[in-house]
Amino acid sequence: MSGHSKWATIKHKKGAADAKRGKLFAKLIKQVEVAARTGGGDPESNPTLRTMFQKARDNSVPLDTIERAVKRGTGELEGVNYESVTYEGYAPGGIALLIECLTDNRNRTSGDVRSTLSKNGGSLAEPGAVSWQFERKGVILVPASVAEDDVMLSALDAGAEDITDDGDFWRVTTPPSDLPTVRDALDQAGIAVESADLAMLATSTVEVTEAGQVKQLMKLLDLLDDLDDVQDVHGNMDVSDELMDEVGNA
């Protein structure tokens, strides 16, 4: 897709190697709960909940755990009232970052994010400083072993905007509200889906060509991901598959 970052693919490759299942489960459950609180508990009429529900299932979160999170979101069970906060910042090398959080204590979260950035060569930015460089999209990753024509036939007919070759994956991009429909079309066609999620994609990118800088950026990403309130990090870093593999094997 012209102009769009491979950040979603980079994040997926990094995440596939992570073993922090308990922390991942907690974040996914929080996302389900907030989606239900915001748009209601019926996945059929709440596309965001439907996406978060499926994302949790894709990551092996037990069904009863997800259903309890939905009930906390709708008020059927007692739960914590989380609010959504997005911080804007910069990583080393001028990489723009959007850091999406769900928190019950905004002061704690902003302090944690600010400290993590400043200790690792980054900084917080003023609201609006980098968000204009991103747009929200649905992103579906399909293994590259699937024929491109098969992916195109199912995805484009269901409303996908574009299909891009990202090396190991076909990256299918959709309008946010159409993500569940396109995912269903691929499933019904018997096409394996590696992941499906909402993401903030960069409209322009910064190419990173040095392994040392990639390692520094991945370290910062790990530290941000480790913060309990951080749900996702989006950036405009663009790295070749070869360099990612080099860093991953180092």
C-alpha cells in the first residue's frame, strides 16, 4: 500500500516471539471490556467489540473469560472504569509514536510513559504533534503461502481497500468498520488469517537502515509494551524484512 508503514507487520513479527502470555491476556480482556462499555455488548452491532472479541479468541483467551469481560463492560458485573488515553511522542531518530492506553489513573500512566520514553532516548510530544501522520485502519495479515488472487478475490469483494506484499504476509487493509466483514469473508473462503486488528497506520514513513537503531527502537517498544496501561504502540518506522531478520537472529 503506497505510503503506509509496515509497522503492523513489524509488531506482529516481534509479538510472535514474545512469551508474556499473562500480560497479553490482561490487555486483551481490558480491550474487550472497554469496547463493550463504549458500544454495547452485542458483537453484531458493535464492530469494535466483535474485533476485540475475535482478537482475544485468536490469542487463546478462554471464552468464559471474554464473556465476563463483556458483562463487566455492560455493567452486568462490577468492573473498573477505564478511560482511553493516547500519548504522542518521538523515539530515537525522530520516529513518531502513538501510544494507546487504557487506564484508571491518568497521572500514573502519563508518568510511566514519560519516564520510559525519556530514559530510552525518546520524548513526549504535544497533542496533535504526530497524530496527523496516522489514520486508523483495519489490518489483516494472511500468510504469503496463500495465492494472491485468492486473497484479492475474497477481500476486495468484501470491502478491503488494498492488499500489499509484506514478505511473509499479505497485508489486507480495510476501513475500520469493515474489518469484521472482510475477516469473515476470508474465513468463509477457507483462507487462514494470521491476525486481524485495528491499527493506526502512518501516511508517511521514516526508513531505518542501521541494525543498532532498530535494536534501540525494539527495546523501547518492549519497555512500552511492558507497561500495564499501554495497549498498543504505533510508529512510522519502516524496516526491511532482511534487517528485521538480522536483528531478530542477533
